Amino acid sequence: GAVVSQHPSRVICKSGTSVKIECRSLDFQATTMFWYRQFPKKSLMLMATSNEGSKATYEQGVEKDKFLINHASLTLSTLTVTSAHPEDSSFYICSASLLGGGSGELFFGEGSRLTVL
Amino acid sequence: DAKTTQPPSMDCAEGRAANLPCNHSTISGNEYVYWYRQIHSQGPQYIIHGLKNNETNEMASLIITEDRKSSTLILPHATLRDTAVYYCIVRSNSGYSTLTFGKGTMLLVSP
């Protein structure tokens, strides 16, 4: 199947700093990527939909100024957690679908675990 | 996306078939049934999907009832590495449609 890569896989930062997480589709183009957050022992929660060349669409309750999403190309979307606080510590996962939908399945990255001290 | 109902957990002996049920009684005509699994601290992995016909691939089989209100994922010979949370999701087959995850079924495969 198609490959989606995230970087970094783990990051530890101090409170108040910003952290950028990259999501790349390695062997296909993705006009749409999705960002999820997962707390321990919980299911994945959709944060935002990232559209290439346009502004991201955020889910209710997700602060767009805190979680900056940029989808500058068909193979790269970035999530920046600004002024991170301990409560932002979580597992962040991106997913992407094939351009035009393909067979419809979404492919997920390996996830990025953020720990804010 | 329509909601799904899955048992919170299931056990299976290694080498036996694992049958994971899912109810999706409010599924609409253009929605597919997708199955993903998530091994601890990894991103979800696509398993299989179908519309109304039964489907089989190298990982699993998907059996969808005629009325499409429920389905069963079958892992024919479960291994320890199949221990994971399995998510049943219904979704329209559009590249712009996301997946809404429920709580899934925690499958524990034991020796």
C-alpha cells in the first residue's frame, strides 16, 4: 500500500516552545490530508482537514491559532503546535488519501508522540 | 459518517480464526465498511473494505450481511502480532471524506 511518513516520531519540548510535525506521502500525491490526536487509551480524534493550497478546516473545539497546519505541496503537510503546554502532550497522527480518491482507503503515518515538559 | 458498534474486547487463541463483529444499522447506500487496526503506539493500518459483497485479501476476509447492517472481519489464523485495536468504520468512498473512529475492539491473541 501507499506510504505516509511522519517526522519526528518522538519529540520532547519545554513548555512555551513550538513544535513542527511533518507528514509526507512518499509514493503518491495527496490533495487532502487529515490530522488526528490520540490520548492514552482513547480513540483517534480528528483535529483538522488539510487541503493543498488552501486553508485547513478545523474541527469544533480545535484552536486554529494553536495548531497551525500548512499543506504547501501535494506530498507534504505540517502541523505546528505553538506555545506548547503539558496538556498538548499527545500522539499526533496524519493520514492521506490518494489523489482522486483511488480505492478510497486512507493511509496513516506512524504517528508522532509529543511530550511537553 | 454512520456510527458503528463493536464489542470492547475479544480474546482469541493463536492459530485460530478471529471473528470480529460490527453493527452499522444506519449505514447509507453510498457508504462503505472499512476496517483498520492499530497496534500499540503506531498509526492505524488499513485492513480491508467493502460495499456489499464479501471481500478477501491477504490479511483478512470481510463478510457483510445482505441488509448491510452488520459485518464481520475474519482473521483466518490469528497470530500474536494480530493483537491490536480493530476499528470498524463506515465512510463514503471519497478521497475527501475522513474516517471517524469509534472505540474499536481490543483483540488479544494468546499463545
